[in-house]
Amino acid sequence: MNGICKVIDRSFVPAVSLVPASIPLPGLTARLDKLVYHHGGKSLPEDKPHAFVYFVTIRNGSDRSVTLLGRKWVLQHPDGSQVVIEGDKIVGETPRLAPGEQFSYNSYHVTGGDARASGSFHGVDEFGNKIHVGLPTFEMCLPES
């Protein structure tokens, strides 16, 4: 981890829900399984040559089925700027998870330098209640040269 990543404000704690008017569902969890760094290449923009590929698993340990409808990410940079990424579906899917089931996927964020990622996934339970689950914040730090 380089010096820039060390100065990210560790007091930054997003609201549990990055999606308004939803409730956390006890037993619904999300975890970062793996984070892989990739630099450069023609597929990445010149101002954002760093890609962080993340692998996430969402597990339904609740007592009801849920359907995940979308996600929201907030990327915070050391200078205090933020980028908000949100949208419908999760990698093109709206997974339905019965109790005990899980959904794993991978995607990526591109950045010009170190950043901290906070994410949440939202959906509905089998009774139509709006629910969400937060993913613990993780740092995307450029490897030292």
C-alpha cells in the first residue's frame, strides 16, 4: 500500500443503506471474496488506467426469499472527491435467492489512483418489502512500484 492510500479518511462510513426507504434484512449478507489489480492496456481510459476486479458473494441466510434488483457503489478518493455508480440489476441479472442460497459474481471499478469502495445491493423480499444489504467497505490501493 502506498502513502496516498494510507491518507484516505478512515472515518468515512456510509449509511448502512445507500438506497433510501429500504430496511436491512437480518441474515442477508454480502462479502468481498477477492480483489485483483490490473494496470493499463488499451481497454482502459488514459485518465483511469487502474482496474480493480472484485469478486462478491451475496448469501441469503434469512427466513424468506429475496430478489435483488440493483446496486449502488460510492468510490471515495484521497482528495475527498466521490464517484457514485448505481443501476438496475447486478451484472445483468436480478437473482432470486431462497433461504440458504447465494449469488456470486465479479465486476470491476476503474480509477486514476487509490480509492475506497462502499457498496450495497437492494431488492424486495417475498412479501414485497424493500430490503438491502451492505458490502463492507474495502480499499483499492495501487501496488507499490
